[in-house]
Amino acid sequence: MNKFKPDNTRLPIYNWATELEETAKQQIYNLANLPFAYHHVALMPDCHMGYGMPIGGVLAAENVIIPNAVGVDIGCGMIAVRTSAKEITEEQIKKIIGKAREVIPVGFQHHKEKQESQVFDHAPLHIPIIKQEIESAKYQIGTLGGGNHFLEIQQGDDGYIWLMIHSGSRNLGKKVCDLYNKLATNNNKEYYSSVPADWDLAFLPFPSLSAQEYCEAMEFCLLFAFANRGKMMGRLAEIFYDVTGHAEEEHINIHHNYASIENHYGKNVWVHRKGAIRMREGDIGIIPGSMGTSSYIVRGLGNREAFMSASHGAGRRMSRNEADKTITEEQANRSMDGVVFGRWGKNRKGGLDLSECPLAYKNIEEVISNEADLVEPIVKLIPLGVMKG
């Protein structure tokens, strides 16, 4: 970890990343200059440019919450299940993924019928955006989404076959973020905030109604994202049992896009984790690699210099556009050797979308090595088959 204090920032920066693009650096300096940022800014080893706040950034703030420092996919996270199986054939993997595609919609697709879930009993319908989106959310729960979301079958170095899913709050979280970021932007403009508008870090101050509403809506999005992953995993585990005769034995379900009130360095502050997981001492977490590379089940070490956080994955080393321009189909296919996966999709320009292949991401082994003071690896998971959003 490298601690440094640029001449042009108010707070120091604690950095676990070895690669930082220039655009991410400027976003980091912006964070460190926020008037309400507290103590220091922490950068996880997977850090790269995001919208407003870099992915893999951890920010503690006094008396404010920043929608863009949580992100549009509120509650995006991971669920991993250890099964009782110790072996699986390629034919079984193909069958499981094929059946999963029949019951788990991907991309912009959703279910044709409303899905049952107890999570809807907890919806704060007095908040207009939740009331507006709740019926649509009943068709979206249990769907994977697109981009870097995935479903994977893995071989653990503990001897067991694991199942893993990466997904979040779907369109519900985006609607909540977009609305409250717009409210924050308008309010900051009206009250002549010292935070420049082009930083895309508009904030909601406490105890304003908008801040309280956003927090309540965010909490529901976290519940929804948790339930979304759970529903998909329930269906995947059923398919796995039907094909292999083996059942689920243990599961982990965590978020990596959220904010929470926590006590650090003697103060209660809002810790924003955008592409980072909370890793208090003894916490069990999931740090996935990119498509086709290893993932890890980890135990937290409770490092307070990281605000008790760790990386949420490998982290991009190339933008989507750069990946599609520089990576060839042959290179992408070679990077997936030994892993069952479908064809590469199409990007917006009609070419092959290679932006999710391993070559577009940082080396997961280096990322894990760089955070040896944040987490202890428990199980290494090798991908056997993957279904992408």
C-alpha cells in the first residue's frame, strides 16, 4: 500500500492499486478535495475509472451521501455456493448452462410473468420512485442483466464444485440513482455548492428529506439485489441437483456497491464503497476474477486504513471501446481455453463484443497479492463454465 498526499488535494490517498489511468487519477483527486471527505481516500487494487467516483474507491463522508459514489447498480454483488459435488463432466456443465439460459433471463430481458418474493413486502411505497418502479421490478427479480454480470461453475481448491453469480438491483437501482443524483445536482446548484458540477459528485446533506429518502430507497435496492441473486441461485442449484444429484451445502451473498454509516477513526461517517466490499475482521467475502480467470473466497483482516474494505474483483485495465479495438477474436478465444462458454456477443457498432474477455481486465493474482493486508484467501475457484449477461 502506498500513502501519498498530492500538493493539489486536501486529504491524503491510501492506494493499493499498481495501475491507475490518468482519468481515474483525476477522479481520485476530486474525491480527496471534497469538503466533507473524511480522513483519507482509499483505493482498492482493482481501482479504475468510473462515473464521478472511480470503481474500487472507498470514500468516508461527514453528514452527506453521494448517489454517484454508490453508483447506478445499487447493491450489485456476488453470491457463491459450495455444492456437495467434487467432480463434474463437460457434458454436465453444458447441460446446466443450457437449462439455466431457459429460466434466467439475461441482458435487457426479463420474466414474462411476475415473480414471487418476500422482498416486496418490505418495499417503501411512500417513496414515489419505489412506488413507480415496483411492478416492473416484479418482472426483473431473478434476472442476470448484461455487461460484466455472469453465472459461473467452478472447481475449488478445497475439492468441491462451486456455483457463482454476479448481479445487482437491475433497473430499479439505476432509476433510484438517476433520480437522486439529479435532485442532488439541482440542490447543489441552487445552494451554490463548492463542489464543481463537472465532478459528477453531487451530494445530499443530512438531515434533508432527500438524503433520508435516498437512504431508504437504497436500502430497499440492497434487499432487492440480495433477493435477485438468491432467486437466480435457487434456480441454478435446482438445475445442478437435477443434472448431478448434488445439492447446495454453503452459500455467501454480499454487496459491493453501497453506502453505510460506520465508525472510523472516532467518527460516525457515511462510507461509500463503489466496487469494493466490506471486510471487517473475520468477514467472509467474494473477489471474482474476470470471465475465464480464477475467483477467490476470502476472509477479512479488518484493515482500518482501507476503512475495512477490499477489492470487488479484478478491475478493468481497458475500456470497453479500447478492448474491442485492440483484442482480436483469436486472442479472446485463447484466453478462454478450457472454459465452457457461448459465442461472443455484438457490441453497439455491430462488431464482436470482446470487452469482457480476461485480456481487458487486471491480473486477479496480482490484485489478490496487492491486498494481502486486507484479506486472507480461503478458497481459490477455477472457472469451468460461464454464462454471460
